[in-house]
Amino acid sequence: MTQIPQSLESAIAQAHTATLTALESGFNRLQVELIIPEIALKAQELAFAFAQLFSEYGAGLKVFFPDTGAAALARREWGETTFAVTDLGSSRSPIENRVSDTDEFYLVVSPSAVEVAQVEKLCNLAGDRPVILIIPQLEDISVVGIGYAARQLRERFLSTLESSYYYRPLEDAVVMRVFPGLWQVWRELEDNKFELITEVPKKPLGEVLDRILMGQNDEEETNQKSPSLGLLATMKNFIKALNN
């Protein structure tokens, strides 16, 4: 039974295991999503942690940041690494110049809706090689609102991705997905615990999630309810990790 992570470290461990399982199952376009306030500020640290977890690829691993500044900062902070660190390119230096035949595995760190086109092109250039998006910000509605064509591109690209790991704490609930499991919704109880109230095949969002939390879920609900740590205790651990 999936457990709600009690710290950032345990979430990373869960995400790593789930991602390996997804890769072994034949999925090579994956997302690792931690929908937590200020998580983007820890993108560099999370990227390094995941790069270390996939260190067996050595020089075949390439880590992409959204821009040259973020990539340069990571190279300076990380020092010498066995893997390459670069950015997603620009109109003057396109992504094609950053992909090599010797590459085996790609990590893309915190791409936003603005970089959707570059990330999609990277995936096309990668072929069968795995591309893992770490804490992507692709569902930023305020940015995506730039136009119909941008929304269409984002939606088309998102449909090609599999969420190997998803963790989203709400005010009184948590939404999780750990591959190959279903999407889970956990509800907070009065004694500062959580119970698993349902599992559904698709990501519960908007009105669908509201209906689930109101007990109006149309999907088949799980009969087993499992307690976990309350949201307050869980978030304290995450906030502490983010501030260290």
C-alpha cells in the first residue's frame, strides 16, 4: 500500500523507484511531479539528487535546465560531474545542437509552459532514449494563456507523458500517483491522520476532485482505508527540507 511521504527525501526515494518501474514497463516519457509551494526553488538540488540516482549512465546522462543561467549555476554548484549539464537552447542555438548520438538518458529540470516546444523537440530527437521531466511546471495556466496555439501544443505534448510519480497536498487532502498504481485521493481525518478514500484511473482534477472529496465519486472506490500522517506534520517536514 502506498504511503504518503513524510519528507522530501522519502518522496525522492518513492519517485526513483516508481520511475525505474515505469522505465522497465516500457515507458520512456515520464514526469516526476511534486506540486508543493516553493518546490521550484529546490529544482537544482532535486536535479542533482535524481542525476545521482541515475549515475550508472555516466557520460550518457545529460541534464537539461530551462535556460543558460540555470545551467551555468548548476555547473558551478555541482563542480565536476560524470554527466553533462546544459540548457534547452534558443533560437540562436537550437536544441538539436545539444543532443548527441552518445547520449543515453535525459533529465529535464523544471520546464515551464514556455519551454514546451523545446522539450517536445528533445523528446522527438531522443527517439527511444528515456526523457524524464523533474518537477515540470507545464500546467501553469497563467503562462499557457498566451494563445490557442500554445495551449494546443501543451495539451498535445502532455498527452504523450506518463506520470511515474505525483504528489500534491491540498488543504484537507492529498492526491498521489506512484507508478504503476492508480491515482489516489487521501482525505484528512479529525485526529490528524489520513485515509485513502478512492483510487481512480485518471488524474482527478477540478470538479472531478471536488466530487470525490464530497463523497460523490462516480468511479469505483477502494474498500480499504489506510491511515497516514496528517497534512500538517507532512508539510512541516517538506518545508524544513526546502529551507535547509
